[in-house]
Amino acid sequence: MQRSPRWRRIWPAVLAAAALITAGTVAEAPLASAAAACRVDYVVASQWSNGFSANVTVTNLGDAVSSWRLTWTFAAGQTVTQAWSTTLTQSGSAVSASNASYNGSLGTGASTQFGFNGSATGSNPVPTSFALNGTTCNGPVSTPTPTPTPTPTATPSPTPTATTGPADITVNTGRKFQTIDGFGAAVSIWGGAWSTTDTQTLVGMGDNQLGLSIVRTGISPVSSEWGTQVSALKTAKSYGSEVKILASPWTAPAAWKSNNSRINGGTLLTSHYGDYANHLNSYVQYMRNQGVTIDVTSIQNEPDWHPAYDAMAWTGDTMRNFVRDHGSKITNTKLMVAESLGTNRAYSDPTLNDATARNNIGYVGGHIYGQENGPNLSAYPLAAQYGKNQWMTEWNFHEADGSGSNIWGDPSNLAAWNETLDKIMPSVNRTMESNWSAYIWWYGKRYYSFIGDGESAFGTTGGAVLKRGWAFSQYSKYVRPGYQRIGVTESSKASPLDVTAYQGDGKITLVILNRTNNAVNGAVIQAPEGVTSALQTMTSRYSSRAGQTTSVNGSQVTVSVPARSISTVVITL
């Protein structure tokens, strides 16, 4: 089924580490000589009326190489328009994709992945032959459905026995890291609003609710559209001041831009900087008058992405100039820069390095398209130096359904669970370990997200909590705004686990990912002082935030962590 790229959101195309695309041919250095053999998995991840997005995985089946070039021929006039994780050239129908600076080394059996967006009219057949470093691949060319990681049959976890002895997970409250601002998701930016029931499910703290503490919304360039989300945002805010609203604009009104259009980028004319500041301020005050505090206002969503829908282009310098000269006009909110597509710090460094501009902002934001495993998802010393919390303000990933099978409403679907546990939850864990203070997913209500949208083609029920929502709530419901991440060390027994720990409200909260096929039973958690009680909940392929048995002995808590699961342990001191 064709899907709008707006929904698919596979757009990591203009990152600092992204590829150069050129027309014609270029001179290329000779590549290392080695016996070449490969397998290519070419997946059309998304397709629309005149274009498509493809992901290509190259597996080296021959001798190790220190650099690579993959070549193929398009059969139907397709043209590559943007690419990432490769340097890609095209001459007529012939395409050549070479390694980027960081993924050239491929040992025997090793794989790397790159992707691109392309234009196509009519058919879009998959290339039938590929060559690695000039030698035709010996392995098959395939267009696979993602292969799930093997998952063990569900078995009950054994009841832990209270023990006193060496700890497997030791909490260290003396090592303190970032303060948490929250976990959240976006309302529909262009479509309808969340219903009251939807919002309660997403933001509420009940047994069947997810506990989101940040809601992201869009700022339309048309003021008559501002009322669309008022009801949902008021409902979210009814859960208390710790629930924050982030508002992001995609574009200024067309008349204020260099291209006189809402779409395809175009810059804000300097003569309209003041008008744009007043526009953002008017939105904040409008919402305030409706009873909705806009806690954080972004200057621009993805200033480095210029698609054929609402968008506006900035540089780091122009954003600094705007914030420096006009930021103080936007009141009753805190400003954010820069929400770059892949957290390119060239868009936020100039503001942080200018004292006046820096004093006009409260937060630094960024998206992680193409960076969930990349260098930009890391600590940001310059932001920390000036006390600006960093938020991850958008990402989504949903390839488990291949070309669009209706797997998402099945709570035990293997492919959907493997993608959630192996791709989505590690990105949250890594964001926390990188000292970022917030993680905000794309749409909260969508077939691949936290609650279903009811779109029958993808098998979800509108408003019903999906497995990805249950998994995310292992963070959002228990790690609350104001908590501080603290240190944790693991024994060899616990070393397969990914563990982060947080302190707040007289509690120690641990989030534990077990992505292996083996349970870790009888793991002893050492708290810093005597434990009053301990609660463990767990989400897996077969369980949705299910309670687990724990044992308490003095300052130690014994838990079991099932295979292929995410758990939260809340220790009350």
C-alpha cells in the first residue's frame, strides 16, 4: 500500500554525516582489492505517487575490505534525489554508492546499511543485480520482510528468593547525571486532535494508561487553525504542572518567506523577523487565554529539511540572529533551538556561543533520524556548560510490517515486538545514557505508535494501547519529571542487561532492557539504604506491563528479568 512520506517519516537525508549526491560521473580512488562476494537486501520502505524511499543492506561474504562501492542499474528511469550513510552518484540509469567515512570497513560476514529517496514515474522495479567493488554479488539479491530475532516461548519467571550477598546491580546515588524533564509524543500536526479519552490514555497515570509527561503540538501559520488541539492540550494539562507542552512551527506564513510558499523550505525574510516573533508570541498568548500553558516553544522544526510540505530553512547563524534580536518578544514560555533533523549541532552552537541569544532560550532540541546509532546521539558539553537541557523531540521507525501488513494490532506479533525491543527501546536507553533530559516520539496515536488509530489496513483499534505503548510506558509512567539519573554498575551476571537508574520522590527507579534470549533470574539489586518495598512491572511479547514478584531483604531487592523484555523496578526507600 502506498503511504505518504509524511506518515512514514524515513527522512534522515541531510545530516552532517549524510551522503553527497551528484549527477554524472566522478573520479573515484581505487578500492582495496579483495575477493568480493556479497548479499544485498534492497527494501522499498515507502512509496508514493511520484517517489519512494529505499533501504539497502550490504553483507560482505568475501574477504574483509577497508572500503566499498556498490553498483546497480535502474530499469525504469528511477532517479535518486537524496541519500544517507553513503556517497552516491548516478549517471543515467547507472548508480554507484560508496561508503561514508565511518562505515567503510566490512569484515567477512559484516553488514552495513544505507538508504535513499528517489523519484519514479510508473513502475518501480527492484534492481536485479548488484556488484561490490566491481564483482557481481554471489549472494542473493532479496527484498525481504524483516527477519525477526528468535524469541523463546513464554514461560513464567521464577519467584525470586530473598538473598543477602554480592549484588548484581548496584545503585550509586553519589554519581548524578541529568534531571529528567519527561517522556512524550506528538498530537497530529496536520490532522485531527486526540479525543479526551485518547489523551487520558496517553497522559494518565492509571493502570491502563501510559503516563506521558510531554505533549508536542504544531504551530500552524494560519491562526484560525490554532484551536484544533486546545481540548486535547487542556486535558493533558489537567494532570498537573509536571505535564509540559512543546509547540513547534513548521513554517511562517508564505508571504514572509523568500519563496512565497509554505512548502519546500524557503527562508524567513529578515524584514519579517519581528513579524514572526509576534506570530509565535500570539500563539503562546492565545493558548494561555484558552487555559493551556505552552511551556516550551521551538523556533523551527527541522531547519535543515526542506520537503514538499510545510517547511522553512535556517542556518545556525540566522537562528542565532533571530533569537538574539527577537527572542525576548516571545513571552510566558521558554524557547528552544534547533530541532535539526539529525541533531546537527551546527544549528545550535551559534546560539549557545552568543550570550544574548543563549539567555533567550531555555532548551536545546534535536531529532535523531539517521542518528539512533550515530555520533550525534551523545552528550552535548556546550549545552551542559550553559545549563540548557537537551531534548530528543522527534523520531519514529516502523519497518516491521514490510510493505504494510496488518501486524500492529496483534499484541504478540513477533516482528513488531522485535522492532520495539531491538530498535525503539535502545534509542530511549541511549538518549538517557547520553544525558538528554527528554524523549519525545512522533505521533502518539498511529498504527505503529502508542495507541491505535483504527486504520483497518494496519490492524489497530482506535484508542487501544499497542505493545509499543506498553513498552514505552516502562519509562514514561515510572520515570517522572524532576527525577535525576544516577549511577549503576553491573556484575558479570547482569552484564547482558541495559540498565539506567533514577532517583526522585523517595524512590529509586530502574529501567532494565533484556534483549537476549536468556532470562536473568535471581538478580540482586543493591540500594543505597534500607528498602521499604519494591515493585516490578514487565513488558514482553506476551505481557503488557505485567506485575512481577520481587523479594526484599534489608537494602537488597531480588528480581528476575525475563528474556526479550523490558522491566521497571521501583524501589521505595
